[in-house]
Amino acid sequence: MRMWKRLFFAVLVLQVAIIPAVTAYAGSPTDTKKKVDDLTNKKKEEQVKLNDMNGQMTQLESEVAGYQKEMDELGQTYQAVEKDLLKAREQEAAAMKKVIAATKGLYEEGYLDSPLANLLQSDGFNEFAEQFDLLKSVMGFMVEDFQHYKKATDQVDQQRKKLSGIQNELGEKMKKIALAQNQLREKQKASQTKVDGYDQELEHYEDEIIDINQDLLKSGKLNFPFTGPMSLPCDCTKVNSEFGVRIHPVTKKRSRHDGLDLDASYGAAVNAVADGVVVASKPSSGYGWLIVIYHGHKDGKAIYSAYAHSFSQQVITKLIGDPVKRGERISSVGNNGVGTGPHLHFEVRVGNVNKEGAVNPRSWLPPLQ
């Protein structure tokens, strides 16, 4: 059985009371519609919740990406600061060594432990004073260098600690988001399970709905309002051949062209132009495979769309009575039947399911070239 296709149940919104029960399915059309409407509404409600959770997950993923970018940038900055800190510590250590070495030299020369001896050995007090001032000045410069490098080291170390703190804060935020994501995934999983369950229940009614539509079609009671506008039947904007009298490109005879030949590549999707019910899906001479969909009544006349030139194996919708939605894929573009190449022959028929009811599709479709 095919997967459930968002059933179009307008076919049941008609004079249900006058439709006789059909033994081919379990309940009456009224019962079936009530069950399906209930399941469809529940599915819609759950789908809204699921979509909301999907939006929340997208937001969380965006936040994670933002935090991760910050972490990466901080990591690069942290590495650079680590290098600066290492260099600053090396400079500080080198300055300290100079101070220690100079101090040791002064002790060895006796300037620090025996200044009187140095005074007596000098040529006079002035010479001693000059030497002492020079040594004091040199020592002062060395100490200043050490203090400078020590200050630089402290500053870089503070910067490193600050970066580390920011990294820890970001890490905690990412942990909280990861926890929220895990909790949300569980809710998403439960919600998706419900949606899938509704789909499975609805699928059980699919054949029943098709049976109902077939019965309505046979009895001539398939009647519901047309809900337009129509969308394009394929991804195309160019028309290769217009509606109306023309010289047929294959037979070379003058004849009426009942639709539009839309330029589309082989295998491109062919989609239903509006909600409706399949009333024909069969091989049909020059049309190749022909699909006709009833879209409801407008101004007292039945509205149909027809799609031609697909091959049998390309057709998705083959069951008479099969409900379809606007934009739903029903087939693929082919080159079956009489034609000069792959394209979609598309018709709109009003008041008559056969080609005698064909009208210019341009009046029903979005603008085309």
C-alpha cells in the first residue's frame, strides 16, 4: 500500500446523507470522514508541536555554532598569549640573572660587604664616589629592567587567566545547551512517533477513501467546490506550442491543439495543479500515458486537468479515485506517444472530462512565456 498522501477529503463534503453505504469498506462515508478528520486534526496539532521543536533545535544549533566560533577564536588568542607569557617569563628570568650576577660581582669586589676597604684602595673619595654612583646606576637599570619584565609577565598572566575564565564560561553554556538539546531530541522523537502513528492509522483508510471516490464517480455524485488557483504542473516557464489551431509538428496536418506543450527536461517532476481526485490514468494513443484529475466544480461546471506523454513506469498515480494535493508529484516528463521530444502536454477541461471540454490553460495557470 502506498504511503499516506495528506488526503484531500473535500470529496466527502457533499450530500453524504444521500450516499448509500458501500459494503466494500468497513463504515459509512460519514463515519470514515469523521475518523479521518479526527486523525488529521490530531496529526496537524502534533505536527505544529514538532515543527516548533524543530525550530527550537535550529536555534540551539545556531547558539552552539556561535559559541563554538567564540571558543575557536579564544583558543587562538589563548595560544598567542601563552607564547607571549613564555617570552615574558624568559625575559624576566634573564633580567633576574643579570641582577643576581651583578650583585654577586659587587660582593666579590667588596663594594657591598667592605665599602671602607674600597675607599682606602681608591685614589680618593671622589674616585670612590664616582665608582659607587656608577655601580648604583648600573644596578638601578638592571633592577628597572627586571621590574619592567616582571610587570609585563604579570599583565600577560592576567590576560591568560581572563581568557581562561571566559573559556570556562562558554564551556558551561555549551554544556547547558547540549543538555537542552538532548532533552529536546527525546521530545522530538516522541512527537515524531505520534505523527508516524497517525500516518499509519490514516493509511488504513486510504483504500477505503479510494473506494468511496470510485463509488461516487460511478454514481455521478463526485462533486465538491473547486479550490484554486492552479499552480504550474512542472518546473517550466516556456511554452513550445500554444493552445489552438496549428500545423501538427509530426503529422504536418492542420488541427486543433487542445492544450499547451510545456518545455521540460526528461524525468522532471509532473505535479497536480490543484487538489482533486484522479478520474483517469491510462495509456491513450497519441497522449502516451494520460492522467486526468477532477478538481471540483466552479460556476456549475466540473474542472479537470490532463497530463500527457509520460511512460507507464514514470506514473506515480494510477488508481482511479486516488485523492491528490496541489503540488503533489503524480508522474515525470516523458516522450511517450506522438511528439517531437520530451515535454509535458497539459490541458484544462471545463464541463467535460474528455478533450472536447479543453480550454486555453493560460487562463488558469500562472504567467508563462
